[in-house]
Amino acid sequence: MGDGCVHLCVDMQRMFAEHTDWCTPWMPCVLPKVEQIVEAQPRQTVFTRFIPAQAYGHGEGTWKRYYERWASMTIERLGPDRIELVPELARFVPPAETVDKHVYSPWVETGLHERLRARGIDTLVVTGGETDVCVLSTVLGAVDRGYRIVIVTDGLCSSSDEAHDAMLTLYHSRYGQQVETVTTDTLLQNWV
């Protein structure tokens, strides 16, 4: 891995780290691993941020129903500060970049693919949360676009242990030609 590689860190935000209805309990455990990767490659890091609806009932189609169910997670109720990256990672921006998204996938309406291709990126190192929601959407979109994907297994978290474990099994057993899995230590030893 070299200049053609970017660390794509998915949704390591305060609203998932703090005591909210979307708290991801394992985030504090994986945060030091993610921080190690960002610290080693800050210029090669892109953070995604999930931006919820502004208020209750906003959104199109099923997203409207979603924010009726999760009104507590709208910007109006959370406050805009909680959509920010956790402080341990926010300090790396810049040189790290951010991409804001309103759906699970960072590939929709963000220009991310075009930005990465313009930089000659062909490999994505993926960390963040949640393993079975936004990370899954990120990985599948990257597969569709032909990227080499390296998932850092100790750099992922979810609020569902069962779903997290199932996704890691799926990545190993079903996506072996397109997805590689490594630990943080292995990644850092090989990313020069």
C-alpha cells in the first residue's frame, strides 16, 4: 500500500460515542486503533459523517418514517455539535478530509468516488461504525466501484455484537476476492 491508498473512516462521531439513542458501546474500544491509523496517515484519511435530518418527520420516502421513529436523533434534538467527529479524530482535520452524507452510503451525492479517482486512489482501508450498517454500505459501494478493500477488524464497531460478528464472517467467506481483513498492527507494519 502506498500513495494509492486512503483510510476511509466511517462515522466516528460524537452522536455514536456519547449517551444517545444511537450510542455504539464498542466505539471507545476501537477508537485507539483508529486513532493510530489516522496518526500514521493523516493526509491519506477521509472521514465520513452521517448527517441526520434537521427535525422530526424530515426526509424522503422511508427516511421520513425513520426520523419519525428516531426524532431524538435529529439535529434539532441532538444539537449540531454532536454530529462532529469525536475530538480524538477531529484534531486531524486538516490535513484529513471529511465527507458528509445523509444516507448510509458515502457514495451517494457526495462526489467521493470522483475525488478519490482524481487522486489516483485504488485501495481503501476501512474502519469505523457501524459494521453492519454504514460500514457495510461503504464496503459494498466500494466493491461496486472496483476498489481494493482492506477492512481493519479491530477498527470496527457496532451496537450489535451478533451483527458485527456476522459481518466479519461474511467479509471473510463471501467477499474473499474483493475484501481483505487485517488487524491494525498488520496494517501499520505494511503501509509505508
